[in-house]
Amino acid sequence: MHAVNQITDREILDYEEALMSKAAWYYYYDELTQQQIAEKLGVTRVRVIRLLDKAKKTGVVRFQIRSDSEKRLLAEQKLISLFGLEDCFVVPATVSPEDTNENIARAASMYIGSRIPEEAFINVGYGDTSGRILNHLAIRAERALSCVSLTGGVSYYLPNANSSVFNSRLYLIPTPLIASTDEMAEAMRTEKSVKDVERLIPLSFMTVVGIGSIGPEATILTSGILSQNDFLVLQRNGAVGDVLSHFIDQDGNIVASDLEKRIISTPLETLRSLKNVIGVAAGLNKVPAILATLRGGYIGTLITDEDTALELLKAVE
């Protein structure tokens, strides 16, 4: 009788590699769960986890990031490092400014939607991009959103006929964005209805703000809130952009002006103290304003596009 051939070490290794390959294929290509793979291979789920881990470590599975994605990832990491950010999300660039605003608003809504827990409140600033984000979030949300306004100007937060924000619970500061006099602004700030909304701001899970430029395309100018003369005065005083309608210089300091005293808006010092503050802005015209916002430490996360991110890095190199 012939002796039964013993399994060699080589055969054991070949079998192990075959199992790793199968597990990796089922997991990454067929998108099966670890439990489903375990059942297919006739092993335990723990064994599948070890096979997948070993497949990565031994090179059976190799990940290659596309060069365009790698460029964005490197830009993100550089911006995080330079400005001490918690996170940065850079999306591919688009051709037109309109497409850019829509693109980053959609990306921001996905970023926020994947992180915010149910029943949480979101603080939202005034602006075109913020409005778009809110609309996309409302479309994606399975339940009504709870949003707290960070500025006065009730009409700027209310939905239009094409908006899905009707599905949101809006807690709005019941004042105009800009009062006619300093005294009126101060009186409005002390109103109970205003204080009630302001008390919700530090309790919110996340804060989303846009960053405005000082150019002719600025929302606060095109909407008629400020005149061209107002902008010229602000520019001459060193303003490069605004956050929550507070105009700041290149270092992120508030520019002194009569306008600042009449604005009904969350103070930037309060914004700086909040957790999970996300700034969303893109466009080469906004680079000075975004830089000033980063230098001021007003946001913890930046969402922008590739062209803007690369220009930001050039500006600080």
C-alpha cells in the first residue's frame, strides 16, 4: 500500500493565499459582508477578518489612489496641518462659478448628513452657499431638520417655491440683519425672542457657515443688503471678506465700522468657541476671505474645491 501523501508547507501557503484572494474578491468586488464571506468559504467571521487584514499586509490586495484624487488628498492634509484644522474636504473643480457653488453645497450636505445624529440641531449662517446646503440636507433627510439661524434677516432663511426647506424646523432670530441705528440694534439684541434663539446656538451639534468675498459678486451686495459705497468704505478699511456678515481683514480681525454696530449676528468670538464649525466656500475670488477666516481660527473644517485649495496653498507658501 502506498503511504498517504502529507500536505506540504507550500500547499498550505498556496491554500491560504487562495483563501485571501477569494475573501478579498468577495469583499471588495462583490461587496459581500464578512459574515456572508465566512459562509461561502466555510470559515468563521473572525477568520475572514484576519484573511482580509493579511491580504492587505502581504500585498495580495493593493490599493492605488487615482492621481487626481491623490492631489486633492495631499491638499487637504497640507491645509489641515497649516491651519490646525480638524478636517478638510476638497472636491473636484468645475468650470463655472454657479456650478462650483452647487457642487460644494452638494458635497457639504453629504459630508454633514453622514455625520450628524438624529434629532440634532444645526446652526446655519446666512448666504447663498449656506442656503443651498440647507436645501440639499432637507432633500436627503428622512426626518425634519432642526436649524438655528446665526444672524437676523428672517426672509433670507425662508424657503422659496423650489426649496425643500419646508421640511425643516427653523429657529430664526426675529430681526433684520442690519438695524437702522446702533440703538435699535442694541434694543433688538436684548429682546426675549432673540435671546431664546441665541440660547440654542451653543447647544447645536454642528455649525455651517459660508465665507463671503468683498467683490461685486458678494451675496450681501447683490441682494441689496449693502450698497457699493458701503463696500468701498469696508475695502478702504482693510476688509477682505465676511463671516456671518462680520467683515474681517487679512489676519481675521474684525474691521471697525459703523456697520458692525448695526449688524444682528452671532459674534465671531462665539463662533470660534463652538464645536464642529464647518466653513464652506470656493472660488478664486474668495481666497483672501477664506485665508483670513482660517487665520482667525473661526472654523474647524473647510470644504472647498481643488482650484481654491491649491490657490490657498500658493498664497501661504
